[in-house]
Amino acid sequence: MLTPEDHALLAATGPKTPMGAYLRHFWLPALLSRELPERDGTPVRVRLLSEDLIAFRNTSGDVGLMREFCAHRGASLYFARYAECAVRCWYHGWKYELDGTCTDMPNEPPTSTFKDKITQQAYPCVERNGVIWTYMGPRASRPPLPDLEWLTVPEDNTYTSKRIQQCHWTQGMEGDLDSSHLGFLHQEAIGRTVEHATYESARWMLEDSNPKIELVDTDGGMLIGSRRQADGKSYYWRINQWFAPWYTTIPAFTGDGPLAGHAWIPIDDETTWVFAFSYHPTRALTEGELVHMRGGSAIHSELIPGTFAPVHNKSNGYAAGAPDAKQPWMRIQNFQDQDVAITESMGPLYDRTQEHLGSTDNAIIQSRRRIINGAKALMNGQAPRANARDFSLRPVSVKLDRDIVKWSEAVAEPMEARPETFMASV
Ligand code: FES
Ligand SMILES: [Fe+2]
């Protein structure tokens, strides 16, 4: 459990909070490229880290992200005129460039130099593989864009979606750090899969409900190795990564399937953008895989059209199975919906002073410690330093001999995100 002080520190994401300041030292996915299809088209309101922002694509195709409310008297720039590579507030015509500099103030006398003193808060953006990335921290400590493998492979090898989750970002993320819930929360869902599965790993996952979870610290986060009984001479290992502060990875369930993961980006202290990414290191995703993903499957949710709200949500009981069934596992049948239902069921911001964490919660304890310590170090003047290569690992699913003790060394090579290499999952 956390102390009341650490709980409060972990919870707050706003710009004037210690955790908010720490989180702003990392690049983050802000929105999907497909949300801004046109140059000088309709802008998009986007809330990130408790800040209301406006995103737009300018006349030359570059993306801008700035504070929603005009530096003059706060009119929303949602209603601005977007032209000539700039944003002109509809109210009095103040004009802002992509970097927030104010270059025209037509309601002031022509001799006025007032505009030189005004800057609209703006954040740099980079587009990569269908996602618009931003950095909201101080310019001097801006790290390189992370070398996450889903950003470095060809765009055809990837698919990214996003959805809203109604709870604190760590509450959702911690589900990905906790392999031991698979055999419980997803028991029936995995069971249904096993009936049709041609692979053994689903059975191993179901049969061993008490996996041993071992952590190995890395420069950018940690490896989470979950060991289950396989056959007499081997263990089944699923190895995921957590990259500070908000990325998780998920190995394929079997064979040549795509790898996956999430970015858990705070909208504010009680709501989260969940970016879900699927990618294959060495091949384009097939049409069949894409149809499956777009329709909402595995980690991608089916959304209410025109929104990022999942079709199955709290208001309808997350029901996708037999809506009248008594047991929740009959009503809520999709993997993804089960994770959302259970992490939202804790409320928007669960009081972490009330928990009792056990041995399989070790990755949760460790990730919290790392980001809380990071925020505290920043308060003492030590800014986090993220190297691009820290993120360059991929998740794996393997069978290893029981006598292999150093599993992280045994999987070091297949785990390295090297172009044109890929080891199929067991
Ligand atoms: S409020 Fe934007 S120009 Fe006046
Ligand atoms: Fe889950």
C-alpha cells in the first residue's frame, strides 16, 4: 500500500504537480493522425495531463498542439480560423504560429509591440506510424522520441487505436503488469479459446493459476517474466516489458501473430487515453488481422461511432455475452471488456492506502516506486533521462528448460528489437 503522501503524489497529473512535472519529461502519443485528416480542417479538442489543448493540421500539413484558450481573453481556439499556416482567434483576430508566437494583433494600434510579449502555450509534435506525438516538458530536457518498435517498423506493419477509460491511468496500466489475473478474470474467456486453440500455451495459462513473477530492472523500466508450468522438463515464460512511465507490451498468444501493447496516457487524474498498438516486426499486418482489429478484438475496442467510448461500457454493464446472465463472466465475455470492467470497478481513483499487495503484485509495486522516486528526484533538481534505445525491446512468449535460471539472458536475443528478426511465440 502507499502512504497518503505517495498516493496523492502518484494521483495528480496537472502541470503544477510533482508527478505532472515528471510525466512531462516524456514524449507521449497525443492523438491519432486520422483524427486530423485535412489541412486547415476542423481542429480537435484534446485533453492531456489535465490540460485542455487544441490540435490542428496547418496549411502545409504540419500538426500543431496548443492551449485551447486564447492568451488574450480565453476564447476557445476551437472556433479559430485556420489558414496561412497559422491560427487566428475568432474573437479579436490575434494570430498564432505553430510554435505559439503571436505574429499579429489586429485590434491593437499598428505601432504597438504588445504582440512581441505574447506567446500561446504550444507543444512540439511529431507524426510517426499514424500517431501524433508530443512533448509537454521543458525544452532543455527534451529527450529523443522513444525507439519503441511499433514506431520504427514500416507503417503497414502496425495498427493503433485509442479509447477512453474512466479511471486513473495507473489503475488501468497495472492490469497489464499483473499476469496472475489471467487465470481468474479471463478464466472463461481463455477456456473458450482453448477449446478451439491449436496451441498449448492457453492451456498452460489456465492450468497454472499461481505464476511466479520475476522482475529485471532495465534502463527504461523493467522486464516482467511470468513463469508457468509447461510439460515435465520446461516452463512456459511470458515476458512483457514496462517502459516508464506509461508503456506496456504484450506478447502474441501464439505463432506468427502480431505483438501488442498499450500506452496509458492521463487525460486527467480520473480519465485515461488508452492507445492500443499491434505490430509485427517483419511483415505487414494481413487484411484479416486488420479487419479483426478494426472491428474491436483482442486489445482493440469496438467504439461508439464518432467517439472514443467503447460500445461496452459502465452504462450498459459492459455486456457482450448473455446480458441477462447472473454471473458477470457470462455477461462480459470479451477479454478487453473484462479488463476495463474490473479496473473501472475500483472507481475513478482508488485510494491506494487501502490496498494489501501480495507477491504477484511485485511489478505494480516496482513501477509505482520507480515513477514516485522519479517525481521526487525531479523535485530535488534531477530530471529523468530517457534514451531512445531504452524502449527498443519486444515481448516474447517462450518455453525454456526448467534448469535455465537466468531467463532474461536466455531471451536476450529474441527480445532485442532488431530489424528483420522475429521469433514466433509458443
Ligand atoms: S480572446 Fe482571442 S483574440 Fe481576444
Ligand atoms: Fe487482462
